[in-house]
Amino acid sequence: MRSPAKSFSAVVRRLNQPGAAGRLTALAIPYGWLALFFLLPLLIVVKISLSESVMGIPPYEPILRFAEDAKVQIHLTFSNFGLLLRDNLYVVAYLNSVKIAAISTLISVVIGYSMAYGIARSPLRWRYLLLMLIIIPFWTSFLIRIYAMIGFLKDNGLINNVLMALGVIDQPIAIMYTPTAVYIGIIYSYLPFMVLPIYAALERMDPSLLEAAGDLGAKPWKAFLRVTLPLSMPGVVAGSLLVFIPAVGEFVIPELLGGLGSPMIGKVLWAEFFSNRDWPVASAVAVAMLALLVVPVMMFDRFASRYFRGRS
Amino acid sequence: MNGRLPWFAISMLVLGYLFLYSPILSLIFYSFNESRLVTVWGGFSTKWYGALMQNDALLSGAWLSVQIAFLTACVAVVLGTLAAFALIRFGNFRGRTLFAGMVTAPLVMPEVITGLSLLLLFVAMEAVLGGPGRGMMTIVIAHATFATAYVTVVVQSRLGQLDMSLEEAAMDLGARPFKVVRVIILPLIWPAMLAGWLLAFTLSFDDLVIATFTSGPGAKTLPMEVFSSVRMGVSPQINALATIFIVVVTTMVVIANQVAFRRRA
């Protein structure tokens, strides 16, 4: 163990190095901001999820109470989590969110990979345009794109009109307000997040690897499976996390496109908070969602930091 | 990667772009529709654009959103650039893992959780400190927090590509660290900072969920106005608004790419 005096002098010595004070400030500002506005709020959510709900402002009981003999009492309750397990509504919404997010991610991988592969293999003069056409929806308002989807999917919308004009169907198919509409909405909204990382991985690949595989007698599909696919896996993983994690907590898409048949956990949280004004239960829903996402989010964190370190 | 494109890839590209663009194109098409019914063609008209200009709720929402997005982008660029510096240049300082986690986690955190948690923080702060009152400033704080993560990613990847020997040379020649930052590093990373600023602006301008949680009475942003009007049903005015939005975004993306392309060439 180092003595306090020694570590103090070590701190002083470090601060006297050129630029040390600047470095400390440069670190302290974003560190403090994120601790205050990202970490602390999450801890408050956990705390309130363990409080009892009451009518009032704010609508929950304090956890710490000062009793008469100057003792501090701690009140924790797990009743909010008990409610989540007892009431079928929450369990169904929870499982349904995971299912919808997982299936949407899988479909996005298939579509996104094919598109990214097509862009990476297309001639240079096309590639620029094709990439830009992926980036434009990425920058266009999310809400407006969901709104466009309503006009696309509804009974007298584009899909039904085209299919009826072609004579494929003679009555409009009901897509809006079904789980199918939610799947389509999620894939539509998050597809650029899948295409871009996969494209980036494919573009970094050294083309001579494929030539080598070909020279050694590998058939194109075999070269794809054994060279291209493994090398592009980081892009697939990054894209999948970028689609899956936000899709689990999605609110706007199930709210505007889905019906009552496809409850999702983000919608439940919203209703608990804004309609029922039950903050502790809303917080418990948030904690349950975080518990589900903690592994994917940590995977994403490790992945991102390794990726940026690798380049530096 | 070059060579002939397999037919499968070509057809997937065509289908993929059809999927991405046909809803947007039909939305633009029907914004010029005379008829109130969004899917029945009643002749060419720009009357919905005129009606949009008279819609005070949407216009004041748009103005509020522009102000919030501007402030958010400025705060996020400062915080994000500092965070990127710390992550790339400060080596393995104590607490780096937590810091790196706090920087990247907001990128993927579901919006409902970010929104709820920040609102609960603001309520607690009001109880303890008496402020800040909920409204424009709380939305800016909330937006800046998640936008910082995006700016950090953009600036970090640019900083990572920089040749450190430039900085070392300047230091060897006796430049103080602050001068190195100002004369060498900032001129090299400003395009990334600009890109981060634009990204932060767009993300903030676009956000519905976090703004709804952290807003107070009277502060209704453009997405909040659009959301309540879309909930009532489809309206040609929203088509007109969406068209303006798409045209602006497309122009900006094309210009930004042209600039980036020239610089590289």
C-alpha cells in the first residue's frame, strides 16, 4: 500500500506535467455530465422501481424515511416486480417484444446482407449513388418514415392498390394494425443500420483473399462461405445489435402501426407512465427491460471500444 | 471487391431499394393531391403547402425544435469531442471502462428508458434543488446526453486515424499542449466535428419519445405535434411537411457527400 502522502505527491507530480490540468478538465467535463445525466438517472429508475406507489406528487413513497427516534428506515418493496410476473399482460408483452425484435433482426440480416453485398460488388461509379440512397433514409425523420409506412400499408394504401390493380387480390388485405405491420415497420426503419456496418466490413476486405481462394480451386459459393462471410461477421454482429436493442423497446412503431394484438414492452411502459401515472410500475418495467438488454448492450460496448481502439 | 454481380444480389438490391423508397415516393406524390383523401388522386395542387404555412401549432413546434436542436448540437459537439480525446489520447486512465461504457451505451439504449430515467432525475432535482423547470432546457439536456454518444463515435474514428507523429513533432519543437490542440489537432478533425454537429442536430430535431418524457407544459416540439396529428389520422398537411423535410435532408446529404468526395479526390 502506498502512503497517502506519497500518492498525494504522485498526483501533484502528474498535475505538473505539461497539459495535465487541461487533460483533467477535458476528462472531467464529459465524465461528470454522463455520470449525472446517464448513470444517475438509471440508478433512480432502479430505486423508484422498489418504492410503493401512492396517489400524489411525486406518485411514489420515499425509500428513506426519518423515524421519530432519529433512525433512518429503509422501505423496499418488490411488489412492483411481483405484479409484472403475476399479470399476464406484462409477461406477454415482454416475450412478444423479444420475439418481434429477434425475428425482425433476422430478416434484416438477410435483406441487409444481400444489399450490402450487392453494393460492395457493384461498379465504383454506381457504389457512390447506392450508398447515398441508404444514407438518405438514415437521416430522414423516423416519425415521417413511419407515417409514410401508414400510407403504404393501409387498406386503400399503395400495396393494396397495386395488388388489386394487378389482379392478385380482389379485396384489400388488412395489414395495418396487425403484427405483420409492426415487423414491416421495424425492418423498414432499421434496415440502414444493418446495411451500413455490413458494407463497411465488406469494403475493408482484401480482394486478393478471394483471388487466392479461387486460385486454390475454391468454388465461388465456397469462397463466400469460408472467406467473405467470416470476415464480414463483425459487421453482421454490429448491425444486429443496432437493430435488436432499440427494437425491443420500440414505442412509436407498435403504437402507430400495430393493433391491440401485438403488445410490446415499450408501449406498456409508456401507458403505465402516461395513462396510469404509476411511476414505480413503469420503472419496474424499465428495469425488467434493462435486465433483458444488459448482455446485448455490454456486447455492443465491448465491440465498439475494441473497434475504435483497433483503428487507433 | 469487383467482378460480375450475381443475379441474386441484383434482384435483392432492386427489391431493397423499392422497399425503402416506394413509401416515401408515394407520400411525396400525394402531397400534391387536390383531394383531402390521401389516396384518391383529385388533380395537382399545392394547397396543402399553403395550409401548412397557416398552421401555427406546427410552425411554433418547428421553431422550438430548431432551437432545441441547435443548442443540443453545440453542447454535444463540445462534450463528444472531449470524450473522444479522452478515449483515444489519454491511455488507460482509472475508470476508463466505466467511461467508455457510458459513452457508447446511449447509442443503443431504448428511448423509453432514456426518457423515463431522465424525467425521474429532473423530478428529483426539482425536489432537491428547485430546478431546472421542465421545458426547453430539460429537453436540451436529455438530447445532448444521447447525442454526445454519436458525436464521440464520429470524432473518435477521425482522431484514431490521425498521425501522432505530427503532435509529437510539435511538442518536440516546444509547442504547449494547448497550442498543439489548436494548431494541429483541431484543423484536422473539424470535418468530423461538423459531421457530429449535423448528426446531433438531426437526432434532436427528430426525437419524439425522449422529448415527450422530459418536456414540460407548453413546450411541444415538432415531432410531438406531428405525432398527435398522425394519431388522429392521415392528413395531407403532414404529407406536405414530410416532403419539405425529405427534400431538405436529401439536398444536405448530397452536398455533404460532394464536399467529402472532393476533399478525398
